[in-house]
Amino acid sequence: MTQSFEGLKIERLIGHTIHPCGKNKTKTPPIKTQALVPLPVETRDLIQLRITEAIGSNSHGVETQIKKTDSESFFNLAAQMMRSNDQEFIEISHRMADSLADAHTNPRWPGGIQFLISGKIGAHQKPFLAAIKAETDKGLNFTESNGAVALQVVKNMLLSQSQKLYKIGMLIEINYEPAIDGVGFKIENYSSHLFDHLLTRTETRNAAGYFYRDFLGMDITGSSRFQTRLFFESTKIYINAAPIDHDKKLDLLEALRVELRSEKQSITVRNFAEEHIPEELRENYVTSMGDNGVPTTAIIKDVEYIKSKLRRNRKINFNSGVNIQVPSGKVVNDFVEIGGLDDGFTSVRIRGVVQDRD
């Protein structure tokens, strides 16, 4: 089920200070606050907007798999915090702060503020718990009065629209089922999500592993959406580099899009190779996909991350058999201008320069 991030409402928030670890990778204890943060309307609205923009981002937000479920895991503590009273919320948040500090094992990783936020989200207002690691930055506050301009340094700026110095992990309760003694929550009753400005739809190696793997206990490589995207991007790269002519490459790229747009529920590297890749390249293609981390088993198709890339190429066909093809996702009129007919020839203007001739 695709999770909606609309209608996010914050109910409680607490913040703790996380320091870089020592030079010998010794843990620096976090500074833990003892009270919830007051949330005036303007502050609440701004934080709600930042979380909605981040987690719902088409380029930096992904659904993850929950891997760690022990008593001190983010999953278990977050599930408890969603339905805790205020005092329990504060006490459990201290364990969250210790957990993030434990994950901070490299002196080069900057400190920051850990925010823990609970509330409701989505059309059905499901409970959620979000953990934000926000790094502070300097900025300028601009004021104007009576024709004079003043600038004031803001030393600990957080969560501005232009800032990319924060990461968010979120657990959403899909179905409520109480656990025994606060542990034993079932993974299938929750969905987990990650935002990291270093994370893109085609690249995950730069995402901060200490945050999503060590602290959140999440995996970003096992989801169907990730695997489908990895299959698409890796196959596309292979086709573009293959020793075949340009027209054949275009045919294979279109076959790739058609395969992923089809009603088939799954796709495999081997089947795609046998159905589309030239025989002399099949084994090399299969090996290349494995080297790139594409599963050799069936991938359940989920094209949410690559929908815009699967649109059909646009073609302008002439009765002489000549055709002009515009890449998918492009507006034809932005690249091709069709003029009048003169002595059987149609005037055509194409944006760009001739790259090669066969």
C-alpha cells in the first residue's frame, strides 16, 4: 500500500543534543532534556511542512525494511512512544538519544539535535513517530525598518527550506495490536520510511549508514521499489554501453520500458535477457546485473520511483517512412517545430546539433 504523507499533525516533540564522538571513537554522552518542547502554531506548522516535504520527496524519500526489532531498537522504542503518556515519552526518548550517540562512532560525523516527534498522518490519521537528526548552521536574519536594512547572525539555524543538513526516520502504525510488556510488536503492522539529502532514487551508497542502519535499524536495499529501480537503471546503463548500433539500443530501451509498464507482477534478469538482449551479450548482461547488486531471483515490480521514466517516446511519423523520435518525458513542441509543405517537403526545425550519422 502506498503511504500518504498528507495531513501530518504533530502532537509532541522533544529534542536532545548529540555530540561527535571522541578522537578514540569513545562515546560522547548526549545532553538529554527533561520536558517536551512547546509548540506554538507557527513552529508546529513549519516543522510539519518540512517533514511532509522531506519524507514525501520524489528524490530523497524511500520506504525501508525494518531489520532491528530488539527491545532497544528504534522500531520497538518508536512503537512504544506512539501510545505512551508524556512522562513515558520523555523517558523512552532518552534511550533513543543514547542509541543515536552509540551509532556516532566517527569523529568526522557532526553532532546536532535529535528531535523525536509523535502525531498522526495520512488520510486515516495513523499514529507515527519520527526521529530527526538535524545539524545546525549559521544564517542571516534580514530586517527592514524605516528604509534601513539590518542583518543579524543566526548561529544555530535548523530546518530551513534551503538547508540539507537533516535526516529523518519515520515509523507509521498501520494496524494497532498491543505488544506484551512493551516488546514483541509485529513488523507487518508498521511501515518505515527514510529521508536523507544524500539519498537519491538512483544512488544509496552515500546515505548515512550510521543513521539508517545503525540507529534506525532499517534496510534501504530490500524493498520492491528499490529493486525495481535498480533493475531499470542498471539495465539502462548496460544497454547504453553495449557494443550494438544506435537503433538497436533505442529498441532495447523501449523494450525495457514496455516490460516494466506491462501487467506482469514480477521481472527477472534472466527472463529479460532471454527475451530481449542479443544472444551474444546475454551472459555478460546477467553477470553485469549481479555485479551491480540486482537480485538474480524474481523482483516484484513496483515502479513508483521510476514512473516518469517509463513514459513512451513520442514519435512524429511521415508518409515517406521517416520518423522523428522525442525522448520520453519531453514536450514535443519544445524540441521540434513543424513548418509548411513545399514541393512535397515538410519544413522541420529541431533543437540541438547533429551528434552522429549512420
